[in-house]
Amino acid sequence: MLKKFNLNTLFNLIKKRFFLIIIKKEVIIIFNNRYPRIRSLREDHDLTQKEIAKILNMSQTGYSKYETGENDIPSKILIELAKYYKTSVDYLLGITEEIKPYP
């Protein structure tokens, strides 16, 4: 999705960390982060992208693309993340506000 923003709006979006901004040849491309909770949970657990990628047996670059929303997260990875963080896939996807996993 390509959008134009004024500088103040752009800085506010960066502060919220919900967007990845790529600047190429004066074109700004903004990817909406579809998975903000996986970044929040990783940071809450004081983990780097490299550390969580190692836990998931993948590259840091591949994991980073999940956090930014550039790539969809496969269900297998969602399940592994939910188990690791002791939450539900629904919470990771933003379907529920309840962080506790289902009984």
C-alpha cells in the first residue's frame, strides 16, 4: 500500500513502531505491521530478533519480515511462538485481548 504523509504524521508513525518505511528513489513505501504483538512480546522478554529466530530455527532476516508484516507468519511458527510466550495464537493475531492461553 503506497501512501503519502506529511513529516509530522510520518514521525508519529515511526514512534508507534507500527510501520516499516523503505525509501527508494524518492518513493516511500509503508508496510502496515500486521503482527505488532510478536515484537512487543519479544521486547518484553528482553530477546533480540536473532535470539528468537534461533529458537524458531530460522534466520533473523526471515523473522524480521514477520515482525514488519512483510511476510505472513505460517501457522507452525504462530503455534511455536504462542507456546514459547505462554499465550494463544488468537492473542498473537490480535483477535483477543486475553494474554493467558486457553485451558
